[in-house]
Amino acid sequence: MAQPISLEIAPRDPKRELLARIESAPSDYAAALLESCELLEALRVSGLLRIAKAALDSHDTLIETVAGAANTETAIRATRNLLLLGKMLASVDPTIIEGIGVAVADTFGSAQSTPADPPSFRSLIVNFFSRDMRRGLGLLNRFMRNLGYQIKLRTRL
């Protein structure tokens, strides 16, 4: 009768294997290993490592909470609006946005130096003859016309 072949596997020592791998690693890795150990120690001391571990331990609860909050009509509408605002801002030339920012800062940034009395009717009329005022009014007029057209398209049945 045939004799079974005996198979004896030496017990594994993961710690010894790890130390052997570290010793046989190139010296370039030694500095990286030391820096990563310092980073881990700094994370442990500051408590960030404990927070990260707690977040990983409770990932199911965290995901359920975020998914539940994101599944509301308000969150869906807000997300769609943010995407549309991003698309709208991406379609505008950045120099225009910069000009709007400067105009807002020039107009409202010095609100304390603005006179308390409203401008006279005559000064308003004089402003209407300014090229810049007409240019701004023309831009607002074109915007309002386009906005009205878009409202008309979206309210038709």
C-alpha cells in the first residue's frame, strides 16, 4: 500500500516577514517609511487618526444619513440649481464677471461715503445722458427681454 507524503509547512511569522521586507527594501524607501511613521504619530497625537477610525467604523451609518438627506426633494432641487448655476457661470466671459465685481465694489463698497440725501431729479436726468448709463441700461434691457422670452417658453402648455 502506498504511503502518504507528509507535508509540513513551517509556521508563518508575519512580523518577521515584514521586518525582512523592510531590511531588504532599498535605502530610498527607508526615508519614506520614517516620514510615514512620523506622520502617523502626528495624526495619533492630534486625534485625527482616532476621528478617521471612528468615521471608518461608522461608515454605514454615515452613508445612510447622507443618502437619506440627499434623497429629499429640496436636496435634489438644490443640486440641480447648483449645476445650472455652474453651467450659467461657465458660459459667461470671466472679464464680464470681473467687471460686475468691480462695479458692485465701486457702488456698494463705499456705502458709508454715499450721501444720505437721494440724488436730485436733475442729476438723475444728467446720468441718463451718460454713455456708460445707457450702455448699462441697454444690457439690462436685453437681459430682461431674454428673461421674458424664456419665461414665456417655459410657461406655455
